[in-house]
Amino acid sequence: MHIFWKNVYRIINYRGINLKTLAALSDVPYSTITNGKNKKRQPSVETAYKIASALNEPLESLICDTAQLRTESIVLK
């Protein structure tokens, strides 16, 4: 699964949101969300932005590997 979808799923699982609710909130077709996860594809910029907005998350936090960023941050300190 692409890192974007891993981050999205982590957030929706934490918040208790299901995929149909995410689709409705983001105005992204349910099939686009499930296809992205199942086919390991990075979403289009427009789709990623809509999902990030619906989750009230910065787009960067969804497209980046946050574990990798934390590691790099510790090394730089």
C-alpha cells in the first residue's frame, strides 16, 4: 500500500471513520479510495488534497513517511 493510503487509514481508524464516510466528506468516489488502497497507487493531487481537507490534515502529513521524518529529525538534532 502506498504511504499516502497507509497514513489515511491510520487516521481514519484512529478517528473511527469508515471509507464511505471519508468518501462523502471528501467528495471522492468510494471506488477511488478502495482502488487506491487495493492497487497500491498514489492518488492524484486533486484527490489527495480533497482527502487531506476532509480529514483536516496537512497534505504533507499524508504523503510523507512520518516515521522516516521523525528519525531524520532526531538525527539532525
